[in-house]
Amino acid sequence: MSQWIDGVHHIALKPTAEQYEKTVEFYTQLLGFEVKKSWGDPQRPCLMVSCGDNSCLEILPGDEAVSRGGALAHLAFATAKVDELIERVREAGYEIAYEPYDTDAIGAPIHIAFCYGPIGEYIEFFWEK
């Protein structure tokens, strides 16, 4: 553990105003993240959702669309339900980048899969067995 950093507090996404509702729906309804805080106004709503531990995902409206993947390599969410989440994402019409597979790429057995979210963010579902 870092002497300065205690962990990830949040990761922020910046969908356009047109992408905002679809982004919120993807993370809250499809993936089941719990809303922790909301603020702003109807023209510039902001939201913080729990990732299931002490970290959060912040959804802030942006003025311009970012290129697919944006500045982040990917968002990785810990879950033992990799296969089930990929099916939920597929059924909702989102692109699957990599189907679930097993590997030991980190020196330990893991089960992972990748998809794209509503604003092109690259998402990994990650289970360290």
C-alpha cells in the first residue's frame, strides 16, 4: 500500500448531454451499481455510483464526445459473474470485445471478458479465482 494513496476513490466518465441518460442506465440498471450521490441541475446532472467496494464511478456531463476508449485504457470491475454480466451486456445490445476466457496473465488464475459501454469506454469484468 502506498504511504500516500489509500486506494481508488472514483473514476470519472464524461458522456455528452445526449449520452448521459444511456450511460446512467447502463451502470445503474444493467450493471446494478447503486447511486451514492447526485447533484447539479437538470441541464448538468452529476452522479456518483458505488462500484461495490469503497470506490465509485462518477458520471459528469461533458460538452464534447470523446473518441472510443478515451484517455483510459479500460475500466476493470471485480466480479465472480463475468459470464452473466457479458450476457446482460450483449442482450442490451452492447458490443462484446472479448468473450469470457481463463488466463494466468497476472501470475494467478483469472476469468475475464471485455465489452464497450455506451460512450465507447472499454470495460473489463475481472474475476481472480
